[in-house]
Amino acid sequence: MVLKADNIHKSYGALEILKGVRLEVQPGEIVSIIGKSGAGKSTLLHILGTLDAADQGDLQIRDTRIKGLSTRQLAAFRNRHIGFVFQFHHLLPEFSALENVCIPGFIQKAPEGQVKKRAQELLEYLGLAERLEHKPTELSGGEQQRVAVARALVNQPDIIFADEPTGNLDSMASQDLHRLLRQLRDDYGQAFVIVTHNKELAELSDRCLEMKDGLLV
């Protein structure tokens, strides 16, 4: 088991968004979450990724119970064990592709040479060997998203959370990303939880769950 969420509740004022969500994710599993806008998909993803806290319930990633961590411990844990890929890539415009991918490793204070080697290997694996020194503005949308995927992978996380990862891509780049996520699962045993409106991406997952009435069904 990579992730176990039990009885997750979240409200904003009188509006109850999550009403006791339960989810388990196994190593090498791709889980997609679909549902109407405003159903709470992104709220759940942020809680599972430890970017937000539940009002009630327990979250465990590998052998770590998240509720017991201090803010500082949580930030360190998130950087080491969790990767994120968002619709808008959030690459730093003044840095090259290689430098962007290195950032989580540098935050972790891993040896510089080791981080750069890992980042270069990932970019080459993702078909960006000729783009290492290019700035984000010099890359296509699909290339920027692959850089974001490499950045999410650089610390070898237990799980990657992706929020509408194809939402800003054209159909060809979206299909490339679909193949890439499955390839990462097959080659690295990488686990993913993906919030998406993309039917094709959802159908390629090992499990597709719908957020409905505050629960996953």
C-alpha cells in the first residue's frame, strides 16, 4: 500500500465538500478521479497530497501517518515522498529545463552532482535530451508538461498527484502524456492519482472513481 485515506471530511463554512472519503492506492497503480466541476476533486487531491488538511479523518502514506507531523516535518516529507503535476506547469521561467527539474533535489539538500545526473537521465528518458538548456518559453506545452513530470519524479516519490495534467494540452500532446504515465508505471512502478475531465486518460487508468455527493464511487 502506498496511500490509505480513511473517513476524510472537509467543509468550507456550512458547505460540506467531502463526506467521509475512503481510498487506498497500491504501488504501481494509476487511479483516476472524475466528476462534475465543484464536486470536490481538487480539494481531495490537495488533502491527499498534504497541501491541505482534512477536518476529520486519517491519511497514511507508506508507513507515515500524516496527522502526527509538524509543519516542518510535513514539508520535508512532501518534498521527499510526493510528486505533483498540475495543469499549469509552474516552471520557473528564468531557469532551464534541467534547473527546473533539479529544484526538489536541491531543496532536499541532496548532492548537486547526483541531482543533476538524475534530472538529466529523466529528461532524456522523457525525450528531452536536446532541450536540457532551454527555458520554459522555448518549449512547447507538451514539452513543458514533460519537464514538470521529470521534476515530480526527481526525488523518486512514492506517489504522484496530477491535477488536470492534460487540461492545457492539445490532443496530440495529451495522448503523449497518457502513454508516458503508463510507461512510468510500467518502467518505475510509479503510483499516480489523477484528477481529470479527460475521458481517454481516465479509461487508461487501472481504476476510475467518480466524486459524487462528497464520496468516491
